Amino acid sequence: MVSSRTVLLTRQFTFACLACLVGSQLIASAAQQPPLLIWVLRVAPLLIFFPGMLADRLRSYIWLCFVCLLYFVTLVLRLFADPTNPIAILGMASVVGLFVGAMLYVRWRAQELREVSEHE
């Protein structure tokens, strides 16, 4: 049994990590100055799930976890190339936090919804 406050804090943590990851992707893009299409391709996969997250659709959080794995791989490669890159370190912390937060939110929110439906 998880409290509603814990579920809410996990949701807020997930949104904070998403914002941090989007920000780190934008900063990394600004440092490289790629064409606009590259900027969009770096950020759009994360922002696609934002409306579903706002609507509290658990399926959006689940798919976001899968997309996080792609960012994780690219950030691991970037960190192996330059282990002292602060933007890559921030991105890695953000993607790990986002994955863990989204995963825990789905688990705890689904448990909370099951408990509510059982009591009705």
C-alpha cells in the first residue's frame, strides 16, 4: 500500500526529470549547432508523451520508459567518449531518474487504482 502523497511526489519527480532531460538535450544541441531537424528529432520523442502524462494515462508512462532506453544508450556512448562532460552527466542522471520515476509511478498508480476499484 502506497500513499497518495507518494504517488503524487513520484509523478512530480517524473515531470521534473523529463524537463531536465529535455533541457539537457536542448543544451547539447545548442553546443553542436545542428540543423533544426536534429533539434526536433532530439526532443520530439520525449514531448510526444507529455499530453498523455498530463492526462494521467499510464500507457504513456510505460512507452516513455521504452523511449528512455534509447536516450540511455546515446548518453552512455557520449559519456564513454567524454566522461567529464557535465551536460552528458546531467542527461544521464535525468534519464535514469525519469525511467525509475515513471516505472514506480506506473506501478504505484496502478496499485492505487486497483484499490479504489476494489472498494467500490
